[in-house]
Amino acid sequence: MRANVWSGRNTVQVEEVPDPQILNDRDAIVKITSTAICGSDLHLYDGYVPTMKRGDILGHEFMGEVVDTGRGVENLAVGDRVVVPFPIACGNCWSCRHELYSVCENSNPNAGMAEKMFGHSTAGIFGYSHLTGGYAGGQAEYARVPYADVGPFKIEDDLSDEQVLLLSDVFPTGFFGADLCDIRGGEVIAVFGAGPVGQFAIASAVMLGAERVIAIDQYDYRLQMALKKAGATDAIDFSRDPDVVEQLKELTGGRGPDAVIDAAGMEATHGHGALHAVDRVKQATRMESDRGHALRDAILACRPGGIVSVVGVYGGLIDKFPSGAFMNKGLQLRAGQCHVHKYLRPLYERIRDGQIDPSFVITHSLELGEAPNGYETFKHKQDECVKVVLKP
Amino acid sequence: MNRKAAITVNRSLDEVQRLWRSSDWSPDHIDDDKATVTFAVAPGDRGTEIHVELASPGPGGKVGEVVETVVGAGPVAKAKDELRHFKQLVETGEIARSDAAPEGERVGRKLKQRPAQPLAEHELEKAGA
């Protein structure tokens, strides 16, 4: 089959590789009809995530048709149309039983490696470095899906691929970011990053009852999408004024947002000049793995007693964590890779009921063979790119 | 040198002890001669803790073990692999396999990962799939 593989920093290529096979009884093989490039794939592309190997098939957002099932999979049949959640979760361990699917205790066969980095292992993830298991990803014609009796979500009506594909990651991830904010009605929520996850965090905060939602980015076209499509009430363009903390205070009558969602992560690009330069150099020389502006500013901007929700991806360590602000303001820091399985049905129902159509973020649809162009376009924000879908 | 490893399995004490001692389970590195294995009920209805303490190596075995441990493939790491396999088998019914580590978690695979792409036909049998 053809697959998009990582071949070193800033390089991906579409190659011929062996077809996947059933390795365990609970596996299924899915023929992929649509797959997307995620913002977190750019961290791999840019070479900021360790434990990548040449030849790794990328991609963790995909859907398609079941073409084979192992003996232990009774809920799926050949021909079923499914969306596959990006975390690989067994459904049996204590974490899965408590709906903490992205920290499944059994699905990462490189748990020892992950323990060295994080203290504990987290779930396996498709196409997302060897630290999360070394599973082949979904930017390919076919994928092997482990624990297929737990993960894949059947789509049994006529919604298009574009409407349901993003249930695999970015829609639930954005919703999770908003869900962590304990929105009860009337809150002001700020969202760092107006990429796909940020757009869905904004839309979700609105759906959950926030009164005002402030989008923060440096690209006007993304802020326009946030205002016109996702439902943001305000926008901060930090390419014009980098002091985001001060602008957030001003927009909130000096209080600060009730909760701040970091949907930017480890390659944040704003921040105060000198600090950004230091972070940039340290990250480039691998002295610091993550650039932490968004997280630092989130903590500084959040109102005392508020919540900072982190769904943007971090991989290692940041310097200059504002521990004083965090402690003295009594903030709650909440985070995680999304527990996608938990959100699939409720979010699918919101799509089916017409509350949201996630396809609004899709700006580019390319043939799988065009993946290298897709990565470049997305990385450099060319052609007003927000989300790239690939068709095998 | 730390000679202990532990894991929690989401099953009752009786069941974990029975499965650990069953003939279907035969760990290579944690065996009765070299290790003390104890079981305890985990707090909060979280199943059973398995604690393994490996015996100290004889004087001749020490140098080799230090070398193995430095490269991350010491006896404790191997014992942890076996504990994870046991937990996976008991909780999920199978060993987690990826393209990079098709035999499942194994210290020897840490530095010799396959690329994350499907196995060719000739590799499938070797991986025990």
C-alpha cells in the first residue's frame, strides 16, 4: 500500500510499504477513506519529538471502512464505516474503566521508554513516535486498529467524511479543553491558538454556555474564522501587540478570563521578545524541548482562582514556569491528551443534530500523494491553511 | 542497585494469584529461584499489586549486570517487561503489539525499534503474530 512516512526533519514522503495484517484477536484492518494532518504532526515534522524513526507512517486522524477483523471483534463487520479515535485504549484497565482512555495502561508496547520520559507510560497513539508505542499511522491506504472492539465508532447515517472525520481528534480535543474549564454559564474563556483545536475549543466553550470567548493568534485569517465560524466574541492578534496578558486584562475589566485554554503547545510563537529568543535558541539546540509562551501567558492572564486547561501538546520540559503566579493566584492546571472515546457519541450527536458542522475548519483536501505539499502548506500557513484532509 | 519492580492488575487477589501460578504463565526472568513475588490488595478497589524483588547476583554476575543495567536491559527492566505482559494478558487477553515492537514490550527492542510500518510477510512469523 502507499503511506506517508517520516524521513527526517522537515521531510515526509509517500512510499510503497507492506499492507497491515491482523496481529492480535482484537485487531481490525480499516481501508482509509479520509485522513487529516494534525497540528501535532507538525511537531514530529519539525523534529521536536524524540523517538521518531525514518520510515514511520504518520497520521492519527483517520476514518474508513472495516475490511478485516480478528476473532475477538464481534461489534464490527466487514463493510462498516468507522471513525478511529487517535488514542489506542484497551477498555479493560483501571484508567479505561474510569474514562481516562489517553492514559490506558496496556496499549503502549514501549511503556519502558515512556516511563523514562514521563514517569509513567501513557496510551499508544497511531503514527505518533515510538514513545507512544510505534504504531503505524493513518496517512496511508490501510491501518491496523488494535482493540477494535473498543475504539472505532460506527457511522450509520449519511453524514459526509468531512463532517465526522474530525471526531478522531481535533473536535473532541477542543471540546475536552473547554470541558476542563467547568463552564456553567456566563464565563469569559480565552483560547491561545486559533488552529483547528483552538477553533473547536472556542465553538465548544460557546456550546457549553460561556458568555464571551476570546481567540488569540497571530494570523488574521484564523482569527476571522474564529469570529465568523467558531463563535468567538473577541480576537487578539499578537502580531500587532505581543502583550497578550495586558490585552486580556483590558478586555475583561481587569479581572482576567475565568479560564484559559492553551491550544498552542510546545511551538508557541508569540511572547516577549527577549524570552522568545532565549526559548528559540534553547529549543533549537535541544537544551529545552518546549517553548512555553502560551502556557506562561495563560497562567499570568488567568483570573485568580481560575482554571488553565492545556490541550496543546508538550513533549518535555519548559524553562521559567511562573510558579509564583500559579501558586499565589490559586489556579488549577488541568491537561491531557483527549480521552476521545468518552466524547465520540455525545459529539457525534451534536453533529447529527446540527449544533455544529466540524468541516468548517477544513481548508484543503488533497490526494494522499500530495502529503508532502500538505505538510509544507500547513506548516508555513500558506494559502490561508487551517486543516488539510488527505484522500488515499 | 534497585532490585524491585511492581505493577497493579485490575483483578481480585485470588484471581491474580491463581493466574500467576497457572501453567499458562511462565515468566523467564521472574522465577521462584531468583525472585520473591508477593501480592497485596490495592487500595480503593483497584485490584491487586504484584511486588517482585529479585535476588542479588552472585559475585561473578555483578559486572555483566551493571553493563546490562547501564544500557537499560538489566534484570529489573526485564522483570518489568514480564509484569507488563502479565497485566496485559490478564486484563486484555493479549500482548500489546505495535509495528515498532511486534513481539510486545521487550527491553531488547528499546534501542532496536522497527520503523512504525507494517511487517513484511517473513517478519510476521518471527514476531509470533
